[in-house]
Amino acid sequence: MQDLNQKEMISATATDKNISTKLQEIEQKVLAKKRIDIDECLTLYQHGELGFLGKLANIVRERKNGNYTYFNRNFHIEPTNICVFDCKFCSYSRLLKQKEEGWELSEEEIIEKVKSYEGQAVTEVHIVGGVHPKMGLHYFASLIKKIKEIRPDLHVKAFTAVELEYMCRKAKVSYKEGLQILKDHGQGSLPGGGAEILEETLRAQICDDKATTAQWLEIHETAHSIGMPSNATMLYGHIESFAHRVDHMNRLRVLQDKTNGFNTFIPLKFRNKENQMSHIAEVSVVEDLRNYAIARIFMDNFNHIKAYWPMIGQSTAQISMNFGVDDIDGTIDDSTKIYSMAGAEDKNPALTTEQLVELIKQAGRIPAERDTLYHIVRDYSVA
């Protein structure tokens, strides 16, 4: 029995040495600015300790963006939370049969929302919502045109690939035709929502009835081809494995190699309040930070990693800046219910510019106000 225990200890030691060697090799690749592969990324998820991951992620972060942390002045418009799709993780949307529990803004209400920001230095309006059968491509194209007539300087970032797939299908146009119509009416970019997890088997379990993996990727590739940049997201912390996360990020990295059209990558934490997956426990803050760090290390062709402060809370957002994150989104101005309805840390997601600047400074970073495309509007290192 003693011999057996000794053999087990020797085996365990050898395994530890193998893991340690792999991690050292990964570290050397990162230091040498070499790309890590899928297997190495999985090794980081399986064996990377928080401090080790944070150290490597911070090297990459500062190599790309120095000591800056970006934010913008934005507000959200959510035309409706009525949705034809039934995603298991969603706390926000309501099916048509639950219409009395949801909302539908009229065009006049949306326009008034935009007008309420007259004279304010916001640079972006973010338009996303449920997929409503009566709010189609041409309706939204006309709406964007009216918004741009009111605020020509305002960047319109609008519609997830899920919304766009439905719009184009209902309008009987190709993705390229539909996106070009929106661009011609003033839309500037796409948000990254609707990606969830791109591995097809898992996607079928959590959001089977909406845009497929292939459709999501095609829509973003098409947008990039007509000069419309976009963001990319990943929903993590539910029923996915580490391998699913790596697969997801690799598909995005491959597309970015091809188009260079993504502005930023945004890991989104699954929140379990009042949805069909409420029985699944949320992952810890430690896992949040590990995930940000690994994303920063692996997604070498993405210039930015964003953490939505309303979703993870202000304190975690501050810590995340030392784990690869260089963008914490914007002022939001209490204009979104997507986060709060899902159980986000901040129930009333609004911060003034001054509060965001102070939050970033407290984390030891330099605040930089940006526009949607990461042009610096104001550098707070300059007096």
C-alpha cells in the first residue's frame, strides 16, 4: 500500500510539473507576442490561477492600450421587450402572449427620448430590444433617419444579429441589402449581442429558435464588408464548458483575422434572476476575472476587452481593469432594463461622466472618453 501511495504521489508530481511546464510555455509565448492556440487557451481555463492570468492579461492590456481605460457618453433606447423568440436565459423579453407584461414604445416616444438629450454631449445611442413582428427593417431605417436629422453627430449603434436576421427575412432582402439600407439611413455600427455561445449543440439547448451560429457570423462578416464595424459578445457562466468558451472565442478570432471589423470583445455574465435557467448558480467574481483575463490573452487580434459595469457592479469593474479589461462602457444614463431585469449588481445603471472618471482613477488607470470607434474625445491625463 505504501508503494502504491508513493507511485500516486510521483504521478501527481509529474502531472504538476507537466502543467507547470505548459503554463511557462504559454507565458513565454505571450511575452514574445506570439499567439496561443486552442489547447493552450483550454489549459489556462483548466489550470491557470488568478494571479498568473492577471499578470499575463495585464501585459497584453498595457501593450495594446497603455494605462488607459475607455468609456463613452451614451444612452440606450429599447423600443420593445416583446419578442418572438424564447431564449432560456433571458429575463428581459416577453412573448407575444405575455404582451401585457411588456412594453412597446411608439415612434414619437423614441424621438422624444432622443430630443431629451439636446444640448448634452452624448456621442452614441444604443438601440436594441426584443424582436417584435411589427417593427421591421423599413420601420427602423426610417426611425434612424429621423434620429440623425435631430442629432447628425450621434453615432447609431443598433440591432443585434438576431434582430437583423429576422428583419431581413421578413423584408425578403439579403443581409447585405438590409444592412446597406440601414447604413444609408444613418446606422454606424452593430452591437455584439445575440452571440451567446456559438457552439451549435449548446446553442440549441439555450436559444434554439433564433439566429443560428452561421447566421450570426455571416451577418457580422457582411456588416464588416460594407464598412460597418461591430462588437462581439459571449454569454458565460451557465451550462457551457471551458471548451465551449474556447471554441466560441476562436470562431470570433478567425473572423477577426479575416475582416478586422470587430471593435471590442465583451464577455457577458449569465445572471439567473427570473428566467428559465434560474436553477443554475451564477459563477463567482473570481471566475469573472479569470474569464476576462483569458479572453484578453487569447483574443490577440481584438484591440479592446469590455466589461459592462452595470452587469458586474462598479467594484468588480474596477478590479477587472487589472485583468485585461480596458473599457467599462458608458454613462448608460439609467436608460436600459436589460441588466437590471436579469439581476445585475447595479439596479439603477447610471453614472455621470465625473463619477465614471473617478471610478477609473481609483483603479489606478487613466480615464479616456472615446467615441464608438475608439477615437479619443478627451484624454484625462491631459490637464
